[in-house]
Amino acid sequence: MMKLPLPMKVRVPDAVARQLPKVVGPLGLGGIEPIRRLVSRALINTLGYSTTLRPRALSLASDYTSWLSLTDRTFSGRHLPPSTPEQQAALPAEADVVALYRREQLTPASDTSVMFMFFAQWFTDSFLRTSLSDYRKNESNHEIDLCQIYGRNIEATNLLRSMQGGRLKSQIIKGEEYPAFLFAPREAAKPAVFKPEFVGLFDQAFITDVILRSAPDAQTDTFFAVGLEHGNSTIGNTVMNIVFLREHNRVAGILAKENPAWDDERIFQTARNILIVMLLKLVVEEYIMHIGPFDFPVEAVPFIADEERWNRTNWCAIEFNLLYRWHSLVPNTIGMGPKALDATGFRNNNSLVLEQGIEAIMAMCSQEPAGKIGLQNTPAFLVDSSNPNWPSVEQTTVGLMRKARLRSFNDYREAYGLSRLSSFEELTPDIELQQRLEALYGDIDKLEWYVGIFAEDYPDYMMMGELMTYMVANDAFTQALTNPLLARNVFNDATFTKTGMSILKETTSLQEIVTRNAASPDAVHVSFSYGSQS
């Protein structure tokens, strides 16, 4: 089914927009590489230039431009200057804002699956890493680098490597490959401790006392050694790490066989290069394609960043961090009947993954609708705190928005070249929501950005509101396609080998990666749209 209205709405240049009905129509001209590349380039650049370019004048380092704000990427960037003290003082209480997100009854997404939800969480956890000690800081390197399986620094990477044949450490369970376990076999009545080979991978107290504070021993004992602290926190994170570990080791095996003179280091680094670009392709050609309000096959155009002014060093902004808080995607349960998983069932539950296998988990998640992105649709366990010492996810998010002193929803619309809205009726047709927002803010110009992007109404063929769509696409394209591995003088056989280049060209979906690493390829069904069958 075509989604034609939005290519016009996202302001593709008129000359290109006039051709879109022909390109994506029955003739399938989107399958012709020159046409696909032409339209992809026009769309990427339209969104890439939709707002001010990096380097931006401000970061969370200070309220004014300084050498620190321009160069120290340990601080999150920011798109707009902070709001004034007067504007901050006029805002409603944080608790009243948090209450806007609470779900009374699930509103399902029109076509987005739980598999998409888990992929989005796994993907963004690698570069949106707010410091626990200083909200102004992002502890990532701002790159898409598959640190989910490789770790955030060379020390962590070396702990995860087998140092043989370019492979990552793994184990075989019931004939299938999994990451190695993080914890040593438990002695009776004693607390879990890291295996000696993984000491230093993470802060053990953070894993045991924070992430696993409510998990039973059986779940702790099956935690895998992966690249990020939250890598086992949901079954989605776990299956994605397994998939990419298996693919890395598969590619390393091919490279080792074809290049017998290569040492472990070269095999590992080449396989890593291939896997990172594989992820970048999936992000542009499958993940952003699902988010985007059109069915045209957008391509990761080779070397496009080399030719554009938006090709600047990656620097994640606080707005990018917050807009990805798609908590409303989380359903109340996954699956049906007595085996349905509630929140406790899909968190910290590697035992379930080991029991059922990744094919069954991913198929289940691909067939289950996620929640619809928007206000009044976030499950209670993410909105309400069960312990005063542990704020809920939504409470923490609203608190971060306030600390960052972000400007209004309309200010951000204007910054992205969109018209300012004149009323709450223009924002949403939901009369009850209009009344709640007006009671809290009084005027549409006072509506907070983080609230507005979730309140903004959108048709079923879209996944989110207009402003959020612009902001996601702008950041995603301009931070994925600037990866150094995609540069003209790097993206070649010397970096990836001819075999590696072939693997990349032939990989067009997550489904393909899972299938070629599955014990039962015919059982694989992986989709970001719950209504589709692969």
C-alpha cells in the first residue's frame, strides 16, 4: 500500500515530489537503482538540511557559546537555547505532566510490532547514555559502532574477545551459539560474582544492585557477557545481542578461511567493520523506512555525506535523547493466554530465551502489536514509582526535560521550518486531551516540547507526529551516514574484503541475518510490522 501524502508533507523538492507517485507506483521503479538513489538522495538531504547543522552553538556545558560547548562531546548537545526562568516558573507541576502519559487502556499501533520496539531500545541504548552522576553528560562516543556486542572501549572489547580466529567469546547450548555467561557458577547461599575473565567489564555493584535488584537467582545466573550494562535487561536486548554475536563469528569464520595468513587481530577488526556497516544499512533501509511515512525503498546512498554540509562530527543532542523515550510502544503483555508475558516476564529473562530459542522469541514479538506512540498510552509500571527511592522511568524523563530547560513545542516546530500551531485543537482532535493540556498550560505557545511531540495527532499511515518524524529522521540520517566506514576512501575492498562487500550488498533485512544464523531457518519470522509475513 502506498503512503503518498507524506512524501509531499516532508517537503521533498517539488521536482522530485512530482515523480513520487510514478516511482512508488505499480511499475515498481523504486527497484531501479539510479531512480532509487536519486529519490533517496533528495529525501535524505531534505531532512538533513531541515534545521541548523552541526556544530551547534550550544551544548549542556553552558547557556552560552564557549570553546567547551563547541568541543567537549562528553556534554550532550542542544538544538535551541534554554528557556527563560520566567518560562520555567510558569510550567505545571512535574507530577501533573507525568500523569499525561499514564495508560488506562492500551491503544495499539496501526502496524508497528513489539520487535520494532525491542530493536529501537537495543539500538539507541548504544549512543543515548545519560550519565547517572551528571544529567548534562552522555557517556557514549556518539557513534553507531555496535558497542552492544563490542563494548564501549578497547579494554571491554578485549575482555569480550576470544583472541582466536577473530571471534567473540561464546558458548554452545543445545547446539546453538550464545554469548558466554557473565557470572561464575554460584556457590550455595553466596552472592553472584563475575567470572574472573570479565572482571572490569562493568561495575559489578551496578549490575547486581540496580539492574538485577529484583531478579531471582535463576535470571542472574543466565546473564550474558555483552557490551553494555543493560544488554540483558529485556528479552529484546538479549536476542539482538545473540543475533549479532552469531553473525560476527560467522563472518570471522569466512574471513579466516579465505585469508589463512591473517592473524586474529586483523580478522576481528575486519569482521567488526563489516558488522557495523551491516547495522548502518539496517538502520537506514529497514528501521528508518518503518518510521518514515512512505513505502519508497530508501537507500543508504554511498558516499552521500562526503558531498554534503551536514557531514559533521556526530554529537547527540539532549532533544534526540528525550524524543526517543517511546515508552508508549511497550504493551501490557506480549502474547496471548496463560503464557502471555507481562513486564516481569520480558525483563531480565534470559532463561526464557534459552528455553524457547531466538527464533520463537523474535517470531512472537514480530506478531504482537506495540502500543501507539502518544500521550495517555504508557504502561503503569513505567509511569508510577513503586519505591520512593527509585523514580519511575517517566518521572526521570520529565525531570530530565525540566533540568535541560527545553523551549516550547512551537519553538521547535519553527526551528524545523514547520508552522507554529495556534491552538490545542490544531494539535489533537481528542477533546478530553485538549482540555487537559489547556488546563495545564493555558496557551499552545507554552506547551512543553516533550509533551507536544507525543500529543501531536497523526494518521494511521504515520508512526508519530510531524515534528517528531522530522527530528528523528534528521538526526538518524545525519548521524548514521556520517560514519567513517562509509567515507569514499574507506568504503572499499581493502577495508572489508570483496567477500565482506558482497555480504553487505546482499544483506537487506534483519530477517536475513537471523535466518542465516538460525538452527531452524524455516521458523524465522522477523518484522517491524506485526501484520506482515516475511
